[in-house]
Amino acid sequence: MKPKYETHDNQLFMMLEKPERIDEWLVIGYPVVDGSAEWALYQMMQGESISIIGQPNRAINLQGDKLHDSEKGAYWNGKSPLDFLSYARKTGWQLYRPEPELH
């Protein structure tokens, strides 16, 4: 299961669903900070590749329900999108834009 994101007043929120009663759901969310692990996961869910600041040529992206790491040429520690939030660095993420190689 992937997390749910919503935008309210131009602010991205990660939504948490918590049952209040069997027949009713109380929806709670919190703002997502640019560059955070939650922001990075949202970007991957939108089809973007991300990288960690300081490693601009290492791309991580979502392929189906698995995370692919270009540095290893394989899936990212076999982790799912939800695992990413537990294991990834909490901040320092950016969209993947490879730097040109200097010859």
C-alpha cells in the first residue's frame, strides 16, 4: 500500500487514515517539507527520479512497487515505497538531474 498525498492551499500533505469508528474514518494529515523523505516518495509516485544531495548522479525511482537504485543497478535494498520512509535519509532529497560529465 502506498501513502496518500493531497494538496490543500498549495501545500502538499501526507495523509494518515485512522479509524474512529467501524463505519467512519477520520482523516488526518501533515505538511510535507520540500526535500524530505515524504516529499521524495511523492515525487517518485509522480514518475520522477530523485537523488540525495551530494550524490547528484545516483538516481532512485519507483518501478512498479519497488525502488530502483541506479548506483547498484538493482532494486533499492529490496524495499517497498513504505519502507523508504523508514529507511531513507529524512532530509536532503532533490529531483534527479544528472550533472554533465567533464572530460
